[in-house]
Amino acid sequence: MGLDLINIIFGMKVRQARLEANMTLSDLARQSELSPSYLTEIEKGRKYPRADKIVKMAAALGKEYDDLVSIKLAPSLRYLESTLASSTVRRFPFEEFGLEPADALGLLTREPDRASALLHAVVEIARHYDLKEEEFLRAALRSYQEIHENYFPDLEDAAESFIRDFGPRYGFAELSIIPLSVLQNILRQEYNYHIDDEAIVATQELRHYRSLCLPGPRPHLFINNRLYARQVRYILAREIGYRYLDIKERSITSSPEQVHSFQQLLNDARAAYFGGAVLMPRGRLLGDLEDFFALPAWDPEPFSAMLTTYDVTPEMLLYRFSELIPQFFGLKLHFLRFHHTHGTDEYQLVRHLNMNQLLVPSGTGLFEHHCRRWLSIRLLPDAAAPGMSNATGPLPVGVQLSEFLETQEKFLCLGFGRRMVLSPGVSSSVIVGFRIDAEARKLIRFLDDPAIPHTFIHETCERCPLPPDQCTLRAAPPTILNAEQDHAARIAALNRLRMAIDLDN
């Protein structure tokens, strides 16, 4: 449902005029000869009445006709008006959160002056941090995934239906891994695709793309031939997802070059989910996870072996964990992916899901230094070791029991480090973390293995109370912590002064 700005503003003005006149909906309905339900639709921005009805409403409210129909709001509401008109708000997916746009914005009309000030503050914060509309919509997608615990039964069922439909026909029903050639044949024979693995690399401006798809009667799928086979398998499975799920609005490049709507992002996520579920079927992976959690001691081999079992990358595997583990094992989980550019001191959080209220490092938007004790950070230098690649040898794998210094919250973190195949000089890490609670202690048998390092962590170096002799990894002095302590000392001194004055009086 789209957001009609004129309807919304008209509804707000009617509601405000009615409240100022101390009238109920029934009062206004009776005096204007309209039904209360119709007036409710008007105030919520769903309906815009004919001119003759507006005349009756204006008379009942003691307002001029022109005043009601004007789309201009009072000066104190100018930020509310500009925000309602912004493309970001007008494209926000209210429906996906169980709301109609008018319902959500109707909340603002109860205290429009305060709402205007609040929205002005939000706009200023977004401008200060250069928050793009795309980032706003991506945050909405993360929230949508998190409130569903990143589990979508309809997509799981669709993946299983695909395997039942195409498995016998293409001969992979009994195979543990669907061959890359089979996925190619399905796209070519079932959906009339042309697949090209040379054009991207041959075009300098396109070399950073993993893939791109140009739609048409015969869709052209271009794949970067520098990718590993397991990455190509995922691209093919995801592309099948677009077609099998009959998705129309989508990105044509990976990652998206342009984000036109929330629906585009959601559709991309749905196709990706489908692709992961096809390559790592729900029933089979749940069995492997049960065996893994039942290990009496931490062993990286079974953990790493799942990459080979399903022929997937670390990110594919751990993101699939995030889709199944909260739903079927009841564990609170977070997923983090960090990047590091060699030769710099920059560590960038590029993807995350947070389903256990993890204190994600606040330096993401504040240019602070992430705590170097996080497993995500520790794995990155290993991924950059000389001679290390995803193609040969085992990937760096790590485990850590992380405990926040101040809250004492504990998380069991598991993950991998790796190099980025299309980004020379960039290493990546992906981890999942499980909140340590009664359910985790009951399920994960190796949780108390003394071989698992126990490390105290914080959000960022600028906020960390550990003295230098207790943290040799500190990347910056505790400037924010010191400022907070100085502020607390000033407040304490002011309170002592007030108490002394009160005693004298």
C-alpha cells in the first residue's frame, strides 16, 4: 500500500481540528452527516472526501474550507511535513511489520508538535552520519528478519518442493551435493537462460561483480569466473530461486548496484534464502547440527567438515545456522561478518543479524576502534597469512567464550577467517555467537571444554576500562570512558556542594 501524502495531511488536520473543538468522532459524524467509520478512514489517511462533504466537515469543525484542504501544515510541523514527503518514509515497508502506512503515521498526529521535533532530530542524526536511504531500508530488512528469527517456513517448503520436483528429473535426488552442472542445466532447460562466465572479467568496470543478470525472453546470467565453484553453485541456486518463486522485482547485480525499494531487498533475501535451503536442506543440516552440539569436547574438524559436506563457503554455512538454530534449538544467536584491508587499522562490520541483543560495537558509526579481543577481529590476521587462500589448505577456524566486562554476559563464538577472492588485500571473518543461558548449557555438550579460550571483551577501545597492562591489543586510549568518568566526577562534586548548602540552610 502506498503512502498518499495529501490524504495523510488532510486526515491529520481533520483530527487536530476535531480534538481542538473537543469533539468525538460521533459528534463530528452527527454534525457533518457522515458515518463514524468513514471519518475514521479519513483521519487515518485512507480516504479523501468529496468537496460537498468537506464543506459539511468544515462547518461542523468551525474551520474554513480552504484551511482544511490546504496541504500546508503549521510552522511548528514543517519537519513532520517534510518527513512525510520524503521518499524514505514513503517507501518504508510498514505492511511487513503488520501496519498500514496511515496507521503508523497516525501515531504521530496525537502529539504533532513533539512528533515534528522528534522527526527533525532523526533527520539531523541521519544527515550527520550520512545515512543513505539504502542503509535505512537495509536496517528495516534486518529488523524484519530478526523479528521472524530469520526463519521462513514458506521458503523452506519451497526449497523442499523444488528438490522433490527436479531431483528425480535431473538425477540429483539421491546425491549429497547438487552438481554445479545440474544447476546450470536447470536454468538453461527449464528457464531458457544463457550463462556467460567470460564477459564480466573481460570488462574492467564489471570485474568486482560476482554476477549480474539481464532479464528478457532469454535471461542472460553473467558470472565472474574468478569465483570458486562453491560460490558459483550458490549464485545458480539463488537464480533458480528467483524463477521458482516467481520473483519479478529484484536486483540485477550482486551486490545490488541500486536499491529501488524495500520489496527489491526483501525479494533478493528470499531468493538467497531459497538458494541456501536448496544447497543445505533443512532436515539434513539439522541432523548434522545435533551431532555437532553433542560433541563431548570442542573439535574444529567436524565444524570445518560441514563446509565440504555441503560444498559451501563459511558465510553460506553460518548464515544457514542463523536460519535454523534459533527455530529448532531455541538458542539466541548473532551473526557477524567483518572485513579488514591489509596495511590499515580499519575493521568494518559489513553484515550482521542480532537475535540475542548483542552489544554490537558502537564504533560502527562513530569511527571508534572495535575491541580487538572479539573473535571476529582475531580471525582476520590469520586469513591474511602469507600463502593462505580459500582454495588450498584448511581455513582458519576459531572458537572463543566471550564475556562482556561490565554486564558479564557470555557468548560462545565460532567462526572462520578467509581472503576475499575478488578483493585483493581484503580479509574477511564470519562468526556466529550463542548466548550462554540454561538452554545453551543443556544443548551444547562441549560448552565447558577448558580448551576453549575465555576472553573478556568490550565494545570499543575508546570505552574499555582495561588498563594497558591487561590488554596488549588496545588500538586507542579510553577517551570516551575517561570523559564519562570526568563527567561523573563533576556531577558528584555538584551534589556534594548542594548537600553542603542544604546543611548550612
